[in-house]
Amino acid sequence: MKRAFPILWVVTVLLLAYGLYQALVVAPTEATMGPVQRIFYYHVPCAWTAFCLFFTNLFASVVYLIWKNNKADSLAVASAEVGVMFCTIVLITGPIWARPVWGIWWTWDVRLTTTLVLWLIYVSYLMLRRFSDTAQTPVLAAVLAVFGALDVPLVYFSIWFFRTQHPQPVMGKGGSLAPAMLHAFLINLLAFSVFGAMICWSRFRLETLKREVEQAHAMESLGGPGVPETTSLPLSRSAR
Amino acid sequence: MSSFWPVVSATLAKDIRLEWRSKDALNSMLFFSLLVVVIFSFSFDPNAEESRQIAGGLIWVAFLFATVVALNQTWARELKNQVLDAYRVSPAPPNGLFLAKALGNFIFVILLEAVMAPLFIVFYNLRALGPAWQLIPVGMLGTWALVVNGTFFAALSLRTRSREIMLPLLLFPISIPAVQAMVEATRILLAGDGSARFWIVLLLTYDVVFTTASLALFGTILHAE
């Protein structure tokens, strides 16, 4: 796995470069919206990646709550942080596109508002992790992730009750997307998914290493033999 | 599980007795929401028609802030003399303790609303154009929505740094759909345009979902070490 890591990064960078070329040069300019439509090749893949990462976070949180697996908690931290970053990109690129096309920066439409609330919930998740640095932080954060996941459908329904303004997804039945556009879009969807997964993986490795170092420090200060073989002990982050 | 209801009633009775003697939470909530109402009255100068449209928002924001004031005190009391540690080692069911705390807060916030609602009506010159009796289920369900999650997150943020700041940061994002439902239902009932049924059902769903989740996960929070 460790040998695959740099190779996968190279592949990711190549994919992103190819996606950039496809989106900016190869794909035709949209007839009514003009060049600003090209933001779609980044906006939607980032949204997809963010939602996948939030889903990973929920999955890792549930795994942690059941089995108290430290790796799962590291994955939860990594996916939440990277997910918030991608979600921020979505919330920034959206208004840049909406201003020339809709004439407004923001509207309280169902997809926009649900994404914003999801972002708020995950920012509060990161705040909790930041403000609490005891050994029980992973449990508290995992519980909060479960609560956030329960909240999202309710947010969706409460705003769905108003009329929605966001463009309906153009893929699927009777999709009006030109083949060249679809190609550019799919390349970028793949590139950003892999990119998100790679950042998440890097952050996960960083978190794992940090915990190993902390544990080694804790062991050293106890006068123990140094780094233990396994890292399955719950770590106190207050050891810093 | 046979000790569930005795634990609930004993803890609830203790909390009500403590509150009856000190009146800390009630006094601070009452004065705080009075301040919010007065400041809102200076910030907006509405006529009767406008106030019907915005009063639902104002009244619930005032109650939301006041609830946080009460919730911050609810568990802090148990930290003194290691009461919470005693709970933890006792065989009493933890969700009984949670339910009692949530019920206690619910009673205090309902009392606050019973006092503040007439004041709101006077200050904003309100008269409901829709079926006013529906404001009672909206108030009950909305208060429970705030209190059940608030009590849970107050326990969750108990051992974080600066927990009094942490509670609203955790509670407000999760409460957004509930707050929207309360505000919309109140606005519809005051302005008399349409039916508030969708929002009442949404509040009911929110309450059922989060009461279940809180009762199921409170033990995990209490025993997290």
C-alpha cells in the first residue's frame, strides 16, 4: 500500500491536468450561459466528492461507536476535514456561477440550503474536535456525526416544501448534455473523486502517525520501552 | 429496566425542588428573553401587519437564546461534588437520567413561554388570524425539539474547553429544521394564510427522531472515557 501511495498521487495529478484540459479547452462553450458554465465541471464533482467524504465520515463514526477502532476515528477526522474543504469549494463556486446566470448570488433553495446546513454541521463537528482534547473526543464526535446525519433528511424536507430553483441534474433520462461536455464532466468527476480520496488518505496517514508519536511520547514519559507494537490503545490527545 | 421510571421521577423531583428554591434558571431565562424582546422592539418598528409576519421568528429566536441560558446550567450543577461520577458508577439507567433532565428543562422553558408569550402579544399588538389553538401543539413540540437536543449537547460539551460557547455551536446547526418549522408554523397561524399541518408533522418527526437517538446514545456519552 505504501508503495502505491506516490504512484497514485502521480496518477491523480495527471487525471486532474487532463480534466482541466478537457473542461477548459475541449468542451464546447455553452450556448446561453457562456464560459461561466465551465464552472460546472468543478462545482458538481466537488459536491459529489464532499458528499462521499461526509458519508465516509458517518460510516467511520458508526464503526468507531460499535468497535472503538482507532483507525476508524482517524478516518473520521480525515474525511470530515477534507469534506469541509470540498464543501467550501462548492459553496464558493456556486454563487460565482449563479450571479451571471440567475442574477443573484444566493437563494434559499433546497439543494443550496441543505449543502449549507451540512457544511455548518460539519464545521461544528470540527469545532467540537478542536475544543475537546480528552480521550473521549472520538466518542463525542462520532455521536455528533450520527446526529448530523439524522438531521440532513429533515433539513431537506423542510426546505423542499418551498419551490426549488437549483437546476435539475442534467444526466440520466433525456439528458441535454452534449457528448463532449459529458466526457469532460465525467473525467473531472473521476479526477476529483480520486483527488478527494488521495487527500483524505494523506490526512489519514498523518493522523495515524501523529497518534503513534503521541503514544510514543506518553510511553517514554512513563519510562516504558518506547513505541509499542500495536496502536490499538485509546490515545489521550491531552498528552501534548 | 424496572428502575427506569423511579430514576426519572426522583431526578425530576430533585431538579424541580432545586429550581424552586434557587430559581436561578428561571430568573436568568426570564430576564434574558425580556431583554431580547425589548432589543428586538427597538431594532424593528413594525406595524400590525408586518409584525404578524416577523413575530414568529422573533419569538422563537428569543426562546432559543433563553433556552441556551438554561441548558448551560443543567449539567454544570451535577459536576459539583462529583455527582455525575456517582451517576456513572451507579447501576441506574443513564437514559432515565437524561429523560428527567430533558423533562425538567422542558417544564422550565414552557413556564418561561407562558410568561413571555402574553408580553410578546402586548408589545407587538398581535392577534392570530389562523386557528390559534394550534399554537399550543406548535409550542409544545418546538420546545421539546430545542430541549431534547439541547440537553443532549449540553452533556456532550460538558468536558470540552469553554463549554458555554460550545453548546450553541453544536445545538444551532442541528436545530435549523426545527427552528424553521416552529417559525413557519407560528407565522402561518398568526397571519392566517394556509395550513400549518406540514410544519407540525415535521416537528413531530424531528422530536421522535432525536428523542430516540438521544435516549439510545446518552449512555455512550455518559460513559465515554
